[in-house]
Amino acid sequence: MSLELKEVTKGFGEGSERIVVLSNINLRIEEGEFVAIVGFTGSGKTTLIKLMAGLLTPDSGQVLFKGQPVTGPERERGVVFQNYSLLPWLTVLQNVMLAVDAVYPEWPRQQRLEHARRYIEMVNLQQAIQKRPAELSGGMRQRVSLARTLAMNPEMLLMDEPLGALDAITRASLQQEVLNIWSASRTTALMITNDVDESILMADRIIPLNPGPNATLGPSFKVNIDRRMDKSGLNDKPEFIRVRNQVIEYLLDRGAEVGTGNAGKFLLPDLSPVLPQSFFKPERNKAA
């Protein structure tokens, strides 16, 4: 067992203003497994991954990594966020070296440099190694963020919508790179996404997060797709269609259940347009 959440609840605010974001979350992730959490925007996905990373503490319940309570951030759980979090005055190499220096201070400098360069090459950024973030595209910045996290050699990779802000072509390219890296290392991985197709492409198992507040996890959907296959024909594969339909149907049903109440509904004022009289009496053709 790599990561386990037991009856985890997390809320924010005090008294009558308190909102319980996640309620009674139970999750088990096996070592070497790639799991995707999918759900609606605002359902608490980022809160969930911060709890796993140790950046937040649950109000009740336990977060365990390899049987030990998670009490704070540790290098064993590397996090890739959507917003890159790069230092703008440092080069690609220097940004990655920040992580390497922190994790391996006992190594000789040359060894640390070689280690950082290896992961920069792994994400195909060797040509931009001396560039700063302002000189990079969004996709390249996310590659730096990924290289920096991987250079720490984490036992588990946590990704919070890491490709959500990228264009479709860059996103597809990075999806394949993440898959290649994961396939080579078999590092335990969890990815938060709101893209069902992406979750099917990349994960062994998909778990929906029900709409909040008081969000809970839904059932697991197992994915049995050979990731070595040509991705261009994936949409035609019966297994892809089956899993996609099941996950989307589940999410739509949960969304409809939440939408049946009055929560989130607003009464609009009764307004009528004020139009000039000329609107109802068009001018005669002056040439007539």
C-alpha cells in the first residue's frame, strides 16, 4: 500500500460560515498504480491533493503514506501544480537545481548538475537549459516543473491538473511524455483532472469526486487499455468508449442530483427592454 486516506474530512471557515469541502474520504492507492481523480470545478480536487501532499491537515481522519501518518510535505511525495511555480529570475537549470540541492546536499556539485541535466533532457528541454521562464512557452514551463519534481526522485507523484492550462497539441505531447516517464519508473502516481478522456488515456483507475460541498469519492472505474497503442485510434476502441460513457454518465447523474435542489439558484429581476419609437416605426425610404 502506497497512500491511504481513512474517513478524511476537511472544511474551511468558522461557525455558521464554515463549509465542509470534503467529507468521509476513503481511498487506497497501491504502489506503482496510476490513479486519476475526475470531477467538477470547485468540488474540492485541489484540497484533496494538498491533503495527500501534507500541505493541509485533515479536520478528522487520517492520511497515511506507506502506513505512516502524513504530517507535512516530504520529498517522498512530489507535487506538480498547474501554475508552474518557477522562480522567474532563474534559468531552467537553476530552477531544477533548487530541488536537487535541497534533496541531495551531500552530493558533489558536479554530480548534482549531471542529475539535474538528466531530468531536463528527459522532458526534452536541453536546448532551453539556460533560458528563464519568461522566454518559455506555457508547455515548456510545465516541463520544467515536471523535471524539477522528478529530479527529487519521489516515491509518489501528485499532479494537480498539470496540463489544464495548455493548448491541445502541447497537452497531448506532455500527456505522452508523462506516460513514458511513468512507464519507465513505475512511480506511484495520482493525477487530478477534469478531462475524462485524459484520465482514460493515462490512468489505471479513475475515481470521480462527487460535487461539493461535503464532497465524497464515487466508485472506481478500472481502465484496461494498452498504452502502447496508437492514440489516434483510441476513440474507436470499445474499452475506451465503455469507460468514457460510464464515467461521464456517473458525473452527469451526480450533477443532476445536486441541481435538483434550490442551492445555487438565483431569482432574476423582471426586466423589459426600453426601445425607441423609431424601432417600431422604421423610416420611409427617402428615395421613394
